[in-house]
Amino acid sequence: MKSLAAALVLLAASAFALPDPGFDGKPEKTAPVVQAKASAAAISEVDSRVWVEIEAPGKAERQTAVDAGISIEEVKPGMAAGFATPQALERAKAAGLKIRTTVTLRQRFGALDFPEKDAVYHNYKELEADMRSLAARAPDLVSIFSIGKSTLGKDLWAVRLTRGAKGTKPSKKPGIVFMGTHHAREHLSTEVPLLIAKHLVDNRADMEIARLLETRDVYFIPMVNPDGVEYDIEGGKYHMHRKNMAKNADGSTGVDLNRNYAWGWGGGGASPNPGDDTYRGPSAFSEPESRAVKAFVEARPNLKVMISYHTFSELILYPWGGSDEQIPDAKALAAFKAMAGEMAKMTGYTPEQSSDLYIATGDTCDWAWGAKGIFAFTFELTPKSMWDGGFYPGAGVVSRVFQANIRPALYLIDLSDDPLRAVKGASVFASTPASKSSGESTK
Ligand code: 0X9
Ligand code: ZN
């Protein structure tokens, strides 16, 4: 394993990376993302969480760690690592886990700093501005609307791309939704859906993309947790913040939105302790952000596919995540596996059932599949490990990660009319398409 010093050198080196050009070769944006605010510097100084590495020869130890309230972020042979409050660390020790190392967040991430080097990433205002300019560029195709308000009252913006329907007007075309940043510090998960939307608009004259925009109803909600995102970059330094900005009864901040959905809510891998990073909230859908996603989905029975982007680890995950059982519908399971396998070939990511990583209840995709029958995938984007930049891999990766993820996006948009087609390889975007995609629903 690399030393901490080596990793910090690596992270510091990424500070000098130039802003990455967009997919069209033009710089996406040049403005610094945040202005420094004096008050915020102190906040990360009082953050008592630690980065902890535990001995974890197998899933049992990972599960014990998750159940103790540690948010596991990295899995390697023999070990797992992640964030823990002092209380979660004590619970993990009491449960018999062997702790290899702990470091404070300031020790581990103190060298990181947001502004200039990562200016390519979008803060909330910049995201909204880019969405509006996208809509202005192709008003016949693009509309934006708010799906609801965040805990602190920000609009949760959605972009819709389709021909012949605007805003919230219903459509009978098969639908798909791409979402980002349920978890605040996973900023790359906002960039990827935004760049996919831009790609579709800028390449709308391409025959296959024109067909998709004609026959599919495509939604993007790139920032599900804007309060958390803004807090994470406040003051020009990263705060390693995962949750939303809810004020909890015990005075702590935040609910893990990816534990707050009503499928298996309250079960394993989702902490009942408000201070933990994986706090599930006081009840299922207690949070305005997850409630807004629920309402958005329920208003659109045409939605057949969902991607919830996260970082990091380079994984493509499919339900269940809350249980080791396989989903009972054998045909659907075959389609999930075919799609995940195909997209793994396109990206080099690893396909697996979510719970193979660890069991965690109340996640978005379990609910989308379990309650709504939507083929829902969690993508854990780049990098592969904490040592490659973790949540903050720098501006240099944005374009490359988008490039790796555009084909899976086109593939899923294509298959959204009938995801079961995946088992036959029936998409023009598959690596070995069985036949030319008809673009027609087989349902
Ligand atoms: O723990 C999560 O919410 C996801 N990983 S992250 O590092 N982005 O926080 C993974 C969710 C996978 N789902 C389940 N295992 N249920
Ligand atoms: Zn995440």
C-alpha cells in the first residue's frame, strides 16, 4: 500500500492540473467555483470524524463496520476504509473489528483545497446557469423545471430532453432519469449527467441521437442534494460532507439520502444514529430531497430506467442492495445482469449486485426497482480508490469519465422502451448488437 505521504503528494500534484476541456474540446467554464468565506474555515476544524482502515478479510467484517455506522468508501483485499464518528469507531471496536489506522480528516485531507484547480466542477448556481443556457440553445428539445425544494429551500432542478413535450407535461414515450449527488462530496456525479445532457443536445443532428430524442423521454437531475454540495465546498475547502443539511434532533447535521428511501428502510447498513454518515433519517422519506425524487417518479409512470451516479470505486450496481437475496423476477434479473455486464465492457467498471459491496437498506435504486419496477443502477464513478483522489479526483478526470460513461447512457436510453431486450443484445449501442435496434417498443 502506498504511504500517506505519497498519497498527499499525489493529491497535491493534482492541484496543478489544468481545467479539462469539455467533450467538444472547448473549456466548459473558467470561473472559480466559490468565493472564500472566512466563517467556513473553522467548520472542518471541528469535524471530529476520522478516516479509518479496518481489517476486513471478507464481507462479514465490512457488514459489521457498516452496521456500526462507518461509511465504507474503499474495499481492498483484506481491508476496508471509510469515515467514522468517534462513536461509530467505538461501536466498531466493541463489535470486535481490528482497527489498522485512524487519521483525522485534517491530517488525511488537509492538503486539498477547492477553488481554482477544480473550477471545472459546478456549484449550484453554475449548474442552474448551464441548464438554462442548454435550454436556450435548443428550446424545441430542452426544458428545465424544479422537482421540489431542498431542506434549505433551493430548487431541485431537472432538465428534460425530448421532442414534442416540455416541462412537466406528461409523455407516453418510455422514460429514463439520470441523477447525481445524492451524496454531497461526490461532485463528479453531478458533472457526468450534466455532460451527458449537453452531449445529447450538441449532437442532436446525429441520426441515432435524433431517434432517441424523438422516441424517448430523458430526464436529468444532476444535483439531488444541493445544500450538501454547497456546504461541502464552502469556504474554498472541502468538508467531506456526505449527507443533506437537515438539523437532527440531537443537534447533528444531515441525513444520508441514500438510506432514506422506503424500501427496507430501517434495516441493516443504515445507521439509526443521527451523527453517523449513514444516518437513515427519522422515517422513510423524511427528507424533502428524497420526497421530491419520489414525487417526480410517481408523476411519471413512463419511467423505465434510472441511473443514480455516485463516486467512487468504478462499479455498476444493481438491486438488491438491502439484502443478499437476488431479485425474484428471473427475467428481470437476467436483464439487469446483461445490462450491467454490457456497460462494464464499455467502462471497465465492475458489475455486481449492490449488496455484494455491503448490505445497505433504504437506497434509491432498491426503492425504484422494488416499489416502481424501474430498472435502476447505481454507478460508482472514478476513481478506483481513495489513493487515486477519492471523492476529489481533480478537474483532470472529468472529460475522461464523461467519455467512459456516454455510451452506457445512450445504451440505457435506447433500452428504456423495453429493458428486457438487453438479454438479446438488442441495442445498436451494445458492443455486439444482435440486430439493429428497432427503436420501437416491444411491449
Ligand atoms: O453506500 C452508498 O450509498 C453507496 N456508496 S457511496 O460510496 N457512494 O456512498 C453504495 C450504494 C450501494 N447500495 C447498497 N449497497 N445498498
Ligand atoms: Zn454516494
